[in-house]
Amino acid sequence: MNKSLAQVSPGTEKLRKKNALWSYIKMNYDMYLLLIPSLLFILVFDYLPLYGITLAFKDFNMFAGSNPFMSIIHSPWVGLEHFRNIFGMADFYKVLSNTLIISIYKLVFLFPLPIMLAILLNELHLAVFKKVLQTILYLPHFLSWAVVSGIFVTLLGSTGIVNNFLSAVFGHPINFLMDTSLFRSVLVVTDGWKEIGWSSIIYLAAITGIDQEQYEAATVDGANKLQKMVYITIPGISSTIILLLILKIGHILNAGFEQIFIMYNPTVYEVADIIGTYIYRVGLGQMNFSLGTSMGLFNSVVAFILIVGFNRLARKFMGKSIW
């Protein structure tokens, strides 16, 4: 018997697994049919547009074909010329520097706040007050940046409420939205006001997954609330923290296009013009689609490298990673 089992060829084993797979698919064909619309959606809107990446390596001429797709095909190939032009532009390094600085500011000052907020919300035991507070904190997320910008322009503008108060008390206003030394701080504060409450949801969900017996045991041992937070709650959600940190680092070259595009002005271009807004102005404003695509591809490649690199570091030094 053992001898006959040992003589089963790899090809036979592979065929057996293939037949088992097809049998499983036939048994659950209805579930696979439900996947078809989603797969078609992904194919049409996620994979087919990827052909547009070739614009980064072509001198795009929109009149080279009868439609945009044919124009891309018939545009002449120029290789890495656009990337050489990008790295030779003085503006690019200023834009890259602004993007990194704003992203690092947001990472350092805003990333820990949803974690702290989730831990504090978890300590609230009055259900009605907790729900009302959560609703208030989540609400700004559902406001568009156009609305949020309008709110803060009303508050911080030259004739806004804050400057009227400063003028009455100190005798002079502060140009929050036109001062290059303050505008980055305004970006961080407004982004935090809008997103901190919503970002805390995933940490609250992770906290609910912690075994409550750990808290009961800690209470028996005489641990106070702070000790429970430090030794139970934070270690219990460490995997979630690492996961979101890796994803956040992967988007470090995306400093918040929509927010900055709506809130900035030519006065603060020097400190607020990021890769996303620069691509918009160069790619659409000057109709230079190839150069804009090249910068977008550079952004995506850097994000991929950062995610893979930090994921490997997290797995090596912390034993936790995305994959």
C-alpha cells in the first residue's frame, strides 16, 4: 500500500488537485458568477487605464490618432527623456522638498492622535455621551475640502473672526493663509480637524478585539487605567498601528492634493506647492501630459519602494507586517 502511494507521479497529483479545484468551482458556481461584475469593473477602470503609463515614455500628441487611445499608440517613443527633464528642473526639487516636509509634519503630529483618541473613547462608559461625542468627531470627515476651506477662510482670513479678535486685542492681524511661515501649520491643523475622528474608528475596532479577561486580570493585580493602556491596549493594537503606519509611509509623496489645491494661493507656492499640485499645473495647465504622467509614475514607484521596504523592516525588527 505504501509502495503504491509512493509511486504516484507528480503529474497525477497535479491532475488530482486540478480536478478538485474544478469540482469546487462547479459546486459554488453561483458565488463565482457574483464576482464577474466586480472583476469587469476592476478590469475596465483599474487595469485598462494602466496603458496610459506609456505616456511617460512617449512624446504625446493628442492629434496623432482618431481618439485618445490611438493617439497614445501613435505618439513617438522618447524613452527616459521626460524623467531626465524632471530631474533637471529646479522647481522639481523644491516641490519634492515641500511634499516631504508637509507629509512628515502630518505623519509626526497627526498619526498618533487617532490612536490616543480611540484609547480615550474606549474608556468612556456613558453610552449616550460616547455616541454623541463620536458623531461630532466623525462629522468633519464627511465635509468636502471646499466646505472645510470655506470654514477656515472665514475663521483665519484677513477679515475673519480670529483676525478680528487679534486686531482688537493685539492691534494687528496675522495672515495665516498667506504667511509662508504659518501656512504649513494651517495645513496640518485643518487636516487633523477633518480626519482624526474618522481615523480613530479602525483603532476602536481593534481595541474591541482585545480579550477583556486581560483587563480583568490587570484589575485584580491592582493596575490603574494608565497601566492598562500602556501594557494591554497599545500592545493589543500594535499590529493595526504598524499596518496603518506602513500604508501612511507609502503615501508620503501624497501630501494631500485636494486640501492644498483648494487652500493654497500663489503667495505660498514656495512652501505649499507639492508634487500633486505641480503635476496638475504642468500636466493639465500647460497640456504637457507626458511630463505630468512621468512625475505621477515617479511618485507611484517611490510609494511602492517605501511600502515594501518598511514592511520588511517591520517584519524583521517587530515580527509584524502586512505580508
